[in-house]
Amino acid sequence: MAEPAGFEVAYVDEDLVRRRESLAACWTLDFEKLRPVRPVKSYPGQGSVTRDYWAATTGGQVSCESQLERHHAMLLDFDPQVTGLTCQPFRLFWPGRRGRRGHVPDFFARLADGGGLVVDVRPDDRIEPEDAEAFAATARACELAGWSFRRVGAIDPVLLANVRWLAGYRHPRYHLEPVATRLLAAFAEPTALFAGAERVGDHLAVLPVLYHLLWRRLLDVELGLAPLGPHSAVRAPRGRR
């Protein structure tokens, strides 16, 4: 395992100047506010799909190199503990088995407690030995910096479908008063989704606001067991009852 002094980080600072420093010299930077260290580009014959994701957390675009990355950007955006998010945050260098190695993680997220989270997206069946070395080195660097590291892959299809549906209502324009306040009162106790909405008004007017409240976690629903539907039990989050 590399010693702490062996880690270096290349990044683009607030003045758009490229820098390369020791991990110890830059781990306190707000990487979530900096430009990506390299651009995400598409090219003819590319096997994966590159597409930006608009994050409600930041109000800005997050570039993704694949559809799977875009889905994980969405899950990070959906996580109430994430307060900042960027892609391709830095290039980490370390002394590898065959000389100096470099790796660019996919995402950097700032958490509500002030901590950092570094995320790499790679399915289990696509991890080669060099990838495993890169992820291990990144995890070690994150440990030294006081950040968390997460390597993620395939997403449960039910969870993905439900969060994708709610993401369609993530924009703040769906938060309409007094409908939102009435919905919070209607679901003070666990209630079926459509039944609670009917207490407030017409479905066409009420459901978009309800889905927005679910996206923001101001109301809770189980998203990993079954598709979201009329009979899904919606409730106030714990501590709000």
C-alpha cells in the first residue's frame, strides 16, 4: 500500500488553473465547486451514452460518461445527505506496481455533515486487475483525506424505475403552495398515495406536487420493494409526525 506522501492530486482551481499537489495540501478544497479535471466527450462508435444530468441539488449540469453513471448521479441527487455534486473532480496519482498511476473518479459529493464522498461507477463484471488497483488506491486516499469512498455498479431495477419517475418532478417549479402544505397534513399518518392526494384536490393538480415532495424526502414511501402506484403507503418521515 502506498504511503500517504505518495498520493498527489491534479485539479482545476477556482481561477481555472491546472494544479498538481500532494493530497495533504489540497484535501480541504471544495472539489464540488471546481471544474472537472477533464471533459466528458462523445465520439463516433462509442458504446456508452454520454448525457448531462441536471441536478436539483446544485441547479447545474453533471456530465456523465454512460447511462449507468447518469443513473448514479440521479441517486446522489436524490440523497438528502448530498449538498454538492460534481463529476470528474480530480486525477489521483499514486506509485503503482508498474510505476506512477493515475485515476479520475466519476463523482465527488459534499455531504450535509461537511464530509466528502468519492464515487466510482463500474459494474462487478467489468472490473479488471488495474481497475481494482485504482479503486483500492482511491479508497486509501479517501481514508487519509477523511472522505468516504463508494464503488457502485448495477442498480436494483425497481428502485431505479421509482426514482426515475420521481426525478421527473425534481425541479422546484413543482413545489406549489398551498397544495404542498395540505399534502404534508394529509399524509401525517401512513395513507395510500391516491387516497391522500384525493383529500387535497384534483389528481392532475395534486400529484405533481406530491411526487416533488417525495423526491425531496419531505414525504416518505418505500421505493425498493414494488413499483410506485396508487396504493403505495406514503407517510411523513420519522421525526416529523
